[in-house]
Amino acid sequence: MRSVVLEELARYFERQYGVRAERDRVFVWPEGTVRADLYLPPPLHCLVQFDDEEHCTRQRAETIAQYPPDLPVNFDVRRYLNDTRDGDAAVARTDSLADRLPVAHGLNPTVRIRYDELTEPLRECLEKLLARRLAYYAGTTFQQMLVTAGGKPHRPVMEQGT
């Protein structure tokens, strides 16, 4: 399933934004190393991560609960905070790096897609999901970057709190 989802995500971003995604791109920063499921080069300049069950755990919820309130994210934080299944703390730490480090190094917020957000037909599901997700940033991050080819996001916090 992972490969199918990533291929469909790559096709979506190419169709919608004319951006060719790179698979398994590795970023090495002083604070840690991040492997992106997909990297979208400028103007989007962000990571896309697909989270299967091993990424949706109590340990992941604990790492997200420690995020600074002004950290920009591009996923539904509440869904992750409600996860109670036991998992691997190392996976949770790695995921946390993939959320925090790109923004700290000038990339746009990491886009995360959860396995339990997906329905069939996959293409239509991803199109609707990403349209909503990216519309949150309309006029600020993704839409502005397409116009300015490299504009930096304002720092809204997506779907955190409440």
C-alpha cells in the first residue's frame, strides 16, 4: 500500500503544481538526519510523509504534545494526539525530526498523510484531502509560493489546539 500511495501522491503534485517529487531523499542536518518519503522541490520545498500504523502510536502522540505551539505543521494534530496503540519510541522520534527540522532549515511544513485518512478510490481521496489541507494555507504558504517561487510561509499552526 505504501508504494501505491506514494506514487499517487507524486502524480498529484506533478499534475497540480508541476513539481516532480523525489523519493527517499535524505537530509542531513546537525540536529539529525531525516529521510523524506517524498521531497517536493521549490517552489513547494517540503517533505511529504505517509504514516502507516507504526507511525500512529501513543509514543508519537507524546512527541507531538511536546511541539512548540508556534511550530507550523501540515497535518491533523488532533488525530495523532488521540492515538493510544503502543509503538516504537525511535520511530516517534524520527517522525518528530521530520516535522521540526525541515522548518528550522528553511523548508515548508511537512505534509503528513495517515493510512486511516485514505479511502477508495485513492486518487479522488488524495485529491480531496490535499485540496483541504493545502487550502488551509491558501494565500500564505503553498499558493503564495507558487506565485513568488520561494515565498516563506507565515507561521500558522494547522489544526492544533481546540
